[in-house]
Amino acid sequence: MVLKFELDKDLERRFRESAMRKYGYIKGSLKKASEDAIKDWLKDDEELPRVKDPIKLIEGIMSHLRGKYTSVELQHEAKKLWIK
């Protein structure tokens, strides 16, 4: 499978240098480094707790704000909480 994406120039340079140091200056070193990076990221993601119903979670967290804000203000507050 092929994935295409753009990286910041400095990040790309650092990634290439690191991949070459670890896997050598051979064909396929970027592929191996990319696969390792994605596997590490997925492993970290699996350790995060799963939420069955995020809407109910947010409603519970924001219940003390009911009646104090407009619906738009509540949406902004919900976004801030979700990012945390």
C-alpha cells in the first residue's frame, strides 16, 4: 500500500537522517523507518482509554455549565475539553 503525505522540511530532513543512521544508506531504509514509526504510534494509541459514548461523557463533564452559556459557547467549551 502507498501513503503519500507532506512533512515540514526540517522534520523530513531529521527523519531521513535518523532512518539512514539506523538502517543504513540502502534502498528501503525510509520504508522500514516509516513502518517502525507508525507501529510505535499505534502502540501508544492502543494504550489510551476507550470511550463508548463520547457525547454522554462530554454532557456529564459539562453538566455544571447547563443554562449558563449559549449553545455556540457550549460547543466551544466542548471542543476545548475534547482536545484535553
